[in-house]
Amino acid sequence: MSTAAIPFTDLARSRHSVRKFLPEPVAPAEIRGVLEDAQAAPSNCNTQPWTVHVVSGAARDALSKELLQADEEERLSPDFTFDYADFGQGTYLDRAHHHAATLYGAMGIARSDRAARKAAARENLDFFGAPHVAFLFMPAFGDGVRAAGDIGMYAQNFLLSLTARGLGGIAQTMLGFYADTVREFLNVPADLKLLFGISFGVADESAPANGFRMERAALEQSVVLHDTPGVLGQR
Ligand SMILES: Cc1cc2nc3c(=O)[nH]c(=O)nc-3n(C[C@H](O)[C@H](O)[C@H](O)COP(=O)(O)O)c2cc1C
């Protein structure tokens, strides 16, 4: 395994979302290693509430076709809401807008070019060309928030494991917009909810969509220290 050589700080800071993949498949032993790393994630009361479906090959191609068709016919069936309006006005919405501007800017797509933006968004449903996609399902415990947090822990282990192995991935809420289509195709019971998917494989480093890195807010914008001097400036 190639993981030991990469210091964790480099691993965490070099991971980024990949939006164009090469078609070559990942070796089965590497996929197993990623799944074992992800399985080590912590969870509330060790419930490990994730059920993960990995889709490759002909099944991957057929599912992509179904998703693109569902999108064409506007057959959206999300298990969880997603609305830019929920970001309110200010910081979160500003960051989301900045992200969209950066992504489309890197791809040479003008803000006014709605057709090109739609086409770029639909690339999500072809898994950005990735040979593999993992769908992360969870049970509907209570309001779902705690299980969703556990799925997030799992997903981050998954993504960092990919990075450590010289592979790339991207979490995709957009795949969850078509939960019924995915469930039907994979024969998943209705009581398992689809939070998001992760497309993964080898990054196409030459693609414009992979040619930028999203910056992060300064620590001062996210962290408040109490009796913890010397961490941020003089506070
Ligand atoms: C749970 C989750 C869902 C996401 N869904 C999508 C998505 O549907 N499509 C997409 O292009 N990016 C998606 N992203 C990627 C984010 O845009 C990305 O993580 C963010 O802009 C920071 O960039 P970085 O991952 O390259 O550091 C998602 C990220 C997360 C964590």
C-alpha cells in the first residue's frame, strides 16, 4: 500500500474534488482497501449506519443512462432537501457563489451561458467519467442528522484513502436528487435513504475542471477559542 509515505497533513490538505476521471478501472484490492479504511470511521454508538453500493462496468453505464433520463424528464426524488435559499444571505451563499464562479470560470463557461452550465452539471450523472461510483445510504433515524454525520465521517475516510492511494474522488449530493431511480436500479429498499454518492478513479489531471483548488476561510472565521492562548494571534 502507498499510504504510509504521505504525512497526514499533506494528505488532508491535498485532497480535492475531482470532476474529470480517466476511464481506467481501479484494482479490486485498492477498492477493498478504500472500503476497509472507510469502515474504520467513528459513528454514534458505533451504529455504523452506512450501507454502501459500489457500481462499476456495465452496471455503471446503465445507471448513468437512467440518471440522465430521469434528469431529462425532471423526475427528481431527493430524500433530503437541498435549496440555495437555505444558505440565507451572506457568508454561506457568498461562498457557494464563489465556488460556482471558480468552477465554471476554470471550465471557461460564462455565467450567462445556462446551457453550458446545465451540461456541466449533468456531468455529475455520468460520474464525471469515473469508472466507479459508491452510493451512501442510511437508515432514517429520527431527524436523520446524526446518521448523516456518521455518513460524513465515513465519506471523509473514503476520500482521504483515495488520495493516499494516488486516486481521486468527489462527493456528489446531485446523485441523491434521483434517489428513487438509484434505489430501483440497485434494488435497495425504500427505508434506506440516499445521502450522496462518491465517484472515484484516476483523475484526469489535464482537464480544466481539475485545474483549480478551492481556498478555505481563515481559521478566525470558523474557530472561537476560550482560554486557549497562542493558537490564533494573541487571543
Ligand atoms: C457532501 C458533499 C456533496 C457534494 N456534492 C457535490 C455535487 O453534487 N457536485 C459537485 O460538483 N461537487 C459536489 N461537492 C464538492 C464540493 O463542491 C467541494 O467539496 C467544495 O467545493 C470544496 O472543494 P474541494 O473538495 O475541492 O476541496 C460535494 C461535497 C460534499 C462534501
